[in-house]
Amino acid sequence: MIDSVLDKLPVYHLFVALAVGLLIGLERGWHEREAVEGERVAGIRTYGLIGLLGGCSAILAQLSQAWLLGLFFVGLCLLMITAYVVTTFGHHKDIGLTSLVAALLTFVFGALAGFGEVSIASAAAVVTTLLLGYKSSIHGWLNRIDEQELHAIMQLLLISVLILPLLPNRTYDPWQALNPYEIWLMVVLIAAVSFVGYFALKIGGPRRGAVFTGLFSGLVSSTALTLSFSRMARHNPAIQNALAAGILIACSAMFPRMLLLASIINVKLLHHLWFPTFVMTICLLLPIIFYLRSTPHKPQSAHSPISNPLELKPAIIFGLFLAFIMLLSKILKVRFGDAGILILSAISGIMDVDAINLSLSRMSLEDLNAQVAATGITLAAVVNTLIKGSLASIIGGTYMGLRVGLPLAVSALAGVVILFI
């Protein structure tokens, strides 16, 4: 109520415009605090006034002619450029364009506030201030990035920001199974996990990097991490324990996530699901602790133990494999019809747990018994766990089969035992 009233007050808009300018001016003033009097083109007061100028210009443009805003902006550009030229030639030094661009952005943010876009102006000002304030850290990161890592960043942006939005989010086959957008999204997830894992291991070392990437991937896709880390383990024997721990962390995070999603939709499922998810998670905790204790935790600041920051080829191959599994699952479902929730759960668990989890949880609110729904969800988790153990064993070799495949098999077996009980 109060926010809606304030949003209609021009005075409030001008106050935000001034605050935006003062915020950016605070950082610029602190950054140039040691400059000799006369060498600093703009300080905290000037930036505050620039923000206020932007706000007033926007209000005037709304009250009279829209082109007035552009006129004020051009005038500010000429004024700031003149001041920088005079200062630079007068002191024979290269000051740079950062403060000039910051001043122009301050005017734009002030204008946004003047037009009533207070949230956008405030958020943009905070982001700008953070970018200005973390100059040394950002430059330090750039200095540590090599050419291969830069190419990996560009490739990840290419497949995610450029290609993914262009793909149709619909199916084309008779079984309604193959969705180009969903298949490529899995490719992007696998590549992103590989990318995050590379830099996590480089910055935090094997132990911390594996833990961070495992937790991150457990919230996104534990299957993607299993594929990525298993490939890494085959070519990097020295950090296989850390990679095994990362896989098991991601796989163990799947169970609490599954329990949380089901309970949010239908709290009655908590009673049926908490015990199997608890037991299956416990089966993975002891191996995780053992692997982490046997892994060095010293950061690898100079280099990463992994040579390639972005594994695109295996990600694409797995995407094709996923498409095959999706198609096969749909054909089986059409062939056998609604023969049973459990058959459908087992087939769905080959690919993913979340989809069948959400579906059965919603059905349990209507005409599906909660016990049957919980059994189906647990069965999907068991199948998914066995699939990830098989992937780790096939891709990572015998060592990863023992370190990862065996604990996952034990966890899945515990889930089967609970289902029969």
C-alpha cells in the first residue's frame, strides 16, 4: 500500500535519483580519494547532482517534450568529455573512461527513477557500484584466465544463450517424446556442470571444489555431474577420490530434494517417504566422509587438475542417448498402456526423478493412494540411482565403479528392501 503511494510521488522519484547518484559517487570518490585537488573530474556531490539531473530531466520530459531528455543527456556528454579532455591534457596522464561512463550511467539511472522505474534504477545502480568497486578482483580473475578457458566461456554462452532459445519447445514424433529444447537443455546442463567443476577444482582444490560442485549439481542435475566427473576421473587418477565424493554428494542431495518437492505438494507423502529417503542418503554419507578425508584440500591456484574446462562432445553424445531413452520410454508406455504406476515410475526413473515425483504427488491429491504414490516415487529414485552407478562404472572405469557404483548400488538395494517391507 505504502509502496504504491510512493511510486506516484515525483518527490520520491527524485529522492531515488539522488540516492542512486550518491551511491555511485561514494564508490568513485573513495576510489579517487588520493587524487590531487583539480585532477578529479567528479566526486560524490557531482555524481549525486548528475543523478538528480537525470530525474528532473525525465520529469520535465513527461510534462512537456520527450526530446528534452535527450537534449539534457547530450549536454551532459559534451560537458563531461570536455572536462576529461582538459584534465587529461592538463596533467599529461591517462585517466581512463570508467568514471566518464559511470557519470553517464548515473544520469540514465536517475532518468529511470524519474520515470517511475525505481526498482530497475536501484538494482542497476547497485550492480554498477559493485562492478566499479571490485575492479582489482575482476582484473585478477581476467589475468588468471587462459585462452582455452576464454574459449570455453564463449562456447558455453553460445550453446546456452544463443542456440537454446532458438530451439522449438515442442515434440514432433508420433509418440510425443522428442522435444529439441528439453534435449538440448540437458546438453547445456552437462556442459555447465563440467565448466563449474573445472573452475571449482581450480580455485578451491580437489576437496572443496568437489564438495561445491556436488552440492550445486545436486540441486540441478546429479546425472550430469556423474557423467562429467566420471570422465574426469578416467584421465585424472590423482583426484579420483575427490571426484567420487562429488558424485555421491550430488546423488545424496537428490533424496532430500525429492522429499521436499513431494511434501510441498502433498504433506501426507512425508510420512511415507521420509524413511526410504533417509536410509538411501545415509548409505552414501560414510563413503563421502572417507573419500574427502583421503583427499588433499590445498587449492590449485596456478592451474586446474582438469585439462579441458568444457566437455562438449560427451555432453552432445549423452544428449543423443537421452533422446533414445526418452523415445524408448514413451513407446513402452504406449505399448503397455496404464498397466501400473510402478512400471511407469521405473521407466521414468531411467531419465529423471523430478518429473514422476511431481506427477504422482499431484495425483495423490486426487484419486491415487498416497502409499502407492510414495512407492512409485521411491522406485523411480532406486532406478535413477542404479543408472547413475552404471554410468560411473562404464565411463569412469573399475576404480569409479568401486568408489561410486558400489555405494549407489547399496543405496538402491536399501530402497528396494524398504519397498518390499
